Amino acid sequence: MKNSIKILTAATVVAMSFFAGCKKDEDDVADPSTTNTAEVMTTVKLTFTDSAGVAPTVTAQYRDPDGDGGNSAVQFDVINLLANKTYFATVVIKDETKNPVVTISDEIADESNDHLFFYTPTNVNVAVTLTDQDSNTPPLPLGLNTKWKTQSASSGTVRLVLRHQPGVKDGTYAPGETDIDLIFNTTIN
């Protein structure tokens, strides 16, 4: 139990949960005199389904109910996957400060030409491949849907970054700005 608490605490400190929020397109603003407001992203939930349908579904979630700043995150799960498996994963992002709750990942899908996820494993035996695309010509990756291929047992981290790249998306990290930057402790058993 002490190790779990240390890992969770370390993950919270390491991640420094950067939720800057996507800025709305100027065309979407009904009243041009109003200032564009950043969306609040309070929850990031990864759901992993074994491609063979044998292993149980795995979820890992980050929750910071008041968004960036203010109080610390109340939940930061470790990603626990089985060795030598292929998982299909989806990421759902929500704003739970609204009533009803807003599913930001739906907006990201609608604005797929302006967004790109990056998943970077460190010291953990997993390869992550983006499996969905935007509607650019030619299409570029998006990253709401991914494939995770695990290998032998290991422990490390997977960094999840969402880049907002309106009008400049080219399939690379460089253009745009960061909306989400989280580091999930990850264990392959």
C-alpha cells in the first residue's frame, strides 16, 4: 500500500497536469465582442480492450475536478497492462465543471484537423500506434484511438500530450500549443 501511495504521489508531482484547454475557433464565437475562453479539461480516461477478447478491460483515469490550477488532482491511476498483449485504447476527455458534463473528446473529433495526440513510453515495454485519422488530404493521425502492443514485464511511464494545431497541423509535434500533458506511471505484468 505504501508503494502505491508513493507511486501515485510521484505521478501527481511528475505530471504537473498541464491543462491549458483548447481555444475555440474565432468563427465559432457568436458575439465577436466576447473574448475566446479556454475549455476546461478535468478528466482524461483511457480504456484498454484486449484485441483477443481474453484479458479484462483496463481503465486508467486522471481527474482534476476544478481544472488546471487550484486544487490538486484527486485521481491519477497507474496504467496496468498484461505482457505480450495487443490492446485497443480510446481516450475520453471531459469537462466536469459543467452541468451537464461536456465531452471534450467529441469536440476534438469534430476538430480533428486541428488536434494531434502524442504517446511517449519511457522505460516500459510498450509500443503505441495511433489508429485514427483526421480529414486532411492526405489524412494525418489524430490519436483518440490507439493500439498498444506490450512486450515483457516492465515499469515506466507513458506521456500523453494533446497538441492544438489550428491551421498548422502537419503530423509533427512542433506547431501549435499544448492542451494536455500528463505522465502516467505504467506497469506491464
